[in-house]
Amino acid sequence: MSRRVDSRPRRADNPLRVVSVAGGVGAVVLALLFLVLSSLGARVDALEPHSPGDSPRQPVMSVRRNPATLSFITRTARVSSGLAGLDSSLPSGSCLTVSWLGSSLRSVRAGDAYVPGSATKLVTAAVALEVLGADTTFTTSVRSTKNADGTVADLYLVGGGDPLIVRSEYVASEKYPTFHQTSLEAIADGIVAAGIRVVTGRIVGVDSYLDGERFVAEWPQEFHGTESGPLGALMVNDGAVVGQPVKPDDPALAAAGELLVLLQARGVSVTGGATHDVLPSGTDSVVDVASSSVSSIVNEMLVNSDNNTAEILLKQIGLKGKGVGSTADGLAVVSETLSKWGVPSGWEMHDGSGLSSKNRFPCSVFDSLLAKFSDRFPALLAVAGKTGTLREMFSGSPLEGVLVGKTGTLSGVKALAGYVPVEGDEAVRFVLLMNRTGIDNKSAYRPIWALLGEGLARASAGPRADDLAP
């Protein structure tokens, strides 16, 4: 028998019962949730009542809430505004950089290369400190040969590349007196102290330690023997002889002659006079005299802009780096060292002193060296209004006794680079190279230097909070 399917929805047998069951389940769930939440609430400490605190000492937007940034902005802006009038006064053939607190405050044609004059010595100084070592010294030796009876035959003065051997009379005549000198009188006293009273032969100057090139090829003839040279490993009085107006062509011979005079003044009898020769084998040591340290020699070079010292240091750099004490080898080491430091190309260097007008450097190169040697250079430079080539500059200004730097001068060239120290903070670095006919005249460059100085003098230590208030 077939069954018919009813298509209508089927009703619950007892609707009231279903509703009652559902309501009961919901009530149980709500009760459980209440118990759980009550338990969690019991674990949280209630907030203690408190009185309102004092209002903040500074408003949220006060300038005092970021003193470091505002100090930087205030201080650098002060210097920048002081330098604003300088740009229009610069010759077209010039570059300028001023850097402070990690920021470039002025950059005018910083990557263009110009003739730096004696500012080149900053490069020589940096490489000498790096390659030769700040504490290195150079030794001048006195040696002797003996006669059969044991008396001294020849006495040899052997140069070791010390550029600062001088007689006291020579120092008294210098425009910028040598202050880290090796005393030739002390060498003579050492010979006497060794018991030598008679020399039956000669006083011999020996200068084979460095090469025999007396002058840099690019120098004009009028610089020979006046601005620098003749160069050699044995130089006394920058190659001059006290009382003679013209330097001898042979600095080793001149040095031997100066020692002869001092020995005779001390009662030592010398039969054979002075000459220049090589050191034979089998000599005996009489006395060795060390120079000042390389750091002190660099100090002398930078403060007094000593050309002979710069050229001898460059040869010493060549000897240390390449095994040959020549200008060419020294320049090769300089190039390698600057490359190692990451200094980009675009510069030319032909000597150590800056006398060559073929030298070309951008301000940016000097700024990078000033930055790299910021912990060493300031103590090695001339002081404005006080020492060396800056002793007549910035006198009576806020920079007197403060600014330190290196000058550079050739015909049509004037340069100034260095630092303005700031007590308790980073020094301001500056580089100014100017190339223009007549710019080396005082009437041309001093007004520009004065404008530079006015801006640099605005650098100061960080301001107080009161200085930063609106």
C-alpha cells in the first residue's frame, strides 16, 4: 500500500516546552559570563583618588623642549648671517668653504681648483704626520777617522735630513725665528766633550742621505737660494753662512764651514779646513744629535711657512715610502696617501712648500684635511695676532689669539685656511683661496679677510635656555 507524503511544515508537538528550555540555557550562559568577568575584575587594582599635579613647566610647543636642535640652528645661523656679505667681495678666481657642527655654512666654488701658495704645506704636514710618524726624529752624526797615533784625522758632519740645524746668530737675523731648532753650537760642544782638541785633517760635510736635487724644477729662477734651497740632507741656517749675503751653492760645504768656525771658537785646532765629501767606511762615532720630533718640525713649517723644511720633509716622505729621498718619490707617496684617505682627484701638487704656481687644489680638499686632522692641526698652526705669518693679522679683533691658520702667498695668490676654536665644542673650519692679479697686496686681501673674520667671530658655545626663549 502506498503512503502519501504531506508537504506542509510540521509543527512542534509542544511549543511552550521548547521556549522554556531555550530560556533556561541562555540564563545559565549569562550567569557563567557574569562569574568569569567578576573574577577578572577582582584582579585589577582600583585607581586611587589623587589630586591634580602641577601644570608642565614648559608648554608642549615651547622652543625649550628641543634645546640641542635650536642651539644648532641659532648658532650656525649667526655665523652664516655674518658671512652673507662675503660672497660678493670674492674674486671670481676663488673658492671658500666654512664648516661647523657637521654642517656646511658656506661653499663657493668648493670643487674648483686654484693655486694655493703656501697653503700647500697643509698637505705636506698631513702626509708627514701620517707616513713619517709624529714622534720620529732625524739624526745628525759626527764621525771621525784616526791617524796612526790615534789622533783625529778628518771629522765628518753627516746629515740625516734635519732641516732645522742653526747657529744662534742666524736665528737672531730671521724674520720668523726658528723655534724648534737643533743647535749647531750643541753639536760643537759635543765634539769638545768627546775630548777632541786637534783635527789634523778636514771638517767634512756629508749629505748622501737624500738626493742631490738642489731646487724643484718648476720654481722660477729668482726663487733659487732666496725663497728656498739649495736643498740637501745636511743644511745649516737654511744653507746660509752667517755674515755672507749670498748662499753657497753647496749646503753641505756651507754646513762644514759653519761647524769649523764654532770649533775654532772653542779652541779646537783644525788644519785642513772645510770640504764636502762622502763618508768612508771604518769611521768612529763621536756624537749623535737628534732633531725635534716630526710633529715639532711640522709645527715650525706651518707657523713660519718654512719652505726649506717643507721640501726636506717631502724628500723624507719619499725615502720612507719609496726608498728614495727625492721630491718625485715624495709626491708619489702624497698621491697614494690622499687616495687612501678618499680625497678625490682634481688636484695637482709639484712641491712641498707651495712655491710652484703649478700646484692646484680645491677648497674641498683642504677642508677634508682640516676635518681629518682637527685634533692635531690646531696646535701646530700660527695664532692670529701672535705668531708666525699671522702675527700681524686680526690684531685687536675678537679673533686675536683665537684663530689659528696657514697663510699662502704668491704673486696673484692669497690663501688662508684653518680653525676658529670654540670653547667646549667643535672648532669652525674655513678655507679661502683667492687667485687674481694684485690680490696679494694688503689693500686687496685684507678687507676680504676682515669680512671673513667678522663672520667667523660670531661662532660661540651653545646658548642658554633663556637665549632660546621666544
